[in-house]
Amino acid sequence: MSQTTDNQTTEDTKTQVLAIINQKGGVGKSTTAVNLSAALGEAGKTVLVVDLDPQGNTTSGYGIDKDDLDGDIYDALLNDTDFSDVIYETVEENVHLVPATIQLAGAEIELVSKMARENILKNALGDIPESYDYVLIDCPPSLGLLTLNALAASSGLLIPIQCEYYALEGVAKLLETITMVQKSLNPDLEIFGVLMTMYDKRTTLSNQVVDEVRAYFEEQVFDTVIPRSVKLSEAPSHGLPITLYSRMNKGALAYTRLAREVIQRG
């Protein structure tokens, strides 16, 4: 995988830096990071994806071999590596990626002793976001220091919520954390959108959960819902976003609609 420092320039519009966040695992954060970024890229938008999850599922989802990397997000955060040196091209020409490997797992402990530890990602990014229309940060399933770094660096939050029992479990804690970050680190932070994932229209439960989440978050919920799809689950094993793996699949069509909604929101 070749690296690139020649990021595409865009029109003089404000970059949206969106943290994809939910402290629950398995809700579709990495799936959304990969497939929304690809759909935005296909819509002509330039996107930088930052994989901030030690599991590195977004990195794998774009087919990047973690054993063949010269540097990753850990190096940018903790080894003073220039951020532009850990930006890689992907199979989608308008999308670049900062990958994560398992060494990021120790970052939470190492960040504790750093000065201005919650702003290390923001400072490392510098003015790089200005070269892109969107920066998507795939957060780990926790509310630790890595996630706080993402919140401090972001302009908005994209919250995936799965259409299953206890969908809103933990949301109160997440909103409490957001309020804390707004007060102490990033007063401009706001919820950009709430995304319903793993939707099965055949079940009463999925429809009930959608209604419950819409009642809670109101207009912040995207009209688009992401359906359960075998192809959507298979795509990461081929290192491809769903739009390239199975373009007419219902999951690909849903992420294409979501990209349009994201663009409309700014």
C-alpha cells in the first residue's frame, strides 16, 4: 500500500470532522467508517478516515495489510511521526486512511503521562483536515483517552445505534461524556447525526427500536437506516467497501443514501 502526502485540495468550505462513536461494541462503527467514507468518495467528496480503534477493523475493511505498514496512528500520537507520513491511499481514490494496529492498545496507558493528553490527536492533525471535505474518526468501544482525543478533535458526532434490545443502553453515559467535553475541551462539539444500524424490517423489534430512538433524538436521527445484510458482513473479508464489493446490494444502496444525507447536513 503506497503512502501519499499529496492530499487533494477542495473548495474553501469548512471540513466536517466526525467522530463515529458509541461505547458499545458491535453496533456498526467500523462498518460505517468504511462504507460511508467510500460512498462519500464516490459522490466526489475527499475523505480522510482515521482508525482510532486498536482492533483496526476499519484498516482491514479497506484491505490494508497491517504487517506491511511503515507507520500508523500510534506513531503519529506517541512517536512524533508527522501525520502526513501515516496517511495511506485506499481502493477508493477519494479516500485516504490513517491505519491502526494492535500496538495502539497500549496507547491509553502511555497517553496518561502526556501533557495536554486529550488534545494530542487534534494537535497531530494540525491543518491536515483542511485538505479534505470530511474526516471520519472510528472510535474504540470505550470512553477512554483515545475516544476523548477524538471528541476534542471533532466538529460533530455520528452515533450508530443497532436495532436490537437495549439499543439505548449506555446512551445516557455517552451524552454525559459529550457534555463534559463540551464544557472542558471542545465547546463547538455537537451531535451531527444518529444512525440506525442492523435493521430488519421483518421484525417488530427493529421497528420499535427505530421509533424509540427517533422519539429520543428526534431530528438528529438520519432518515436512512442500515439494514442487516450478508454482503455487508462479507465485504471486510475481501478488503472492500460494500459499494465496490456488491454495488447493488441493499447495504450499498443504504450507505449511498446516507452519504447524500451527510452532504445535505453540511
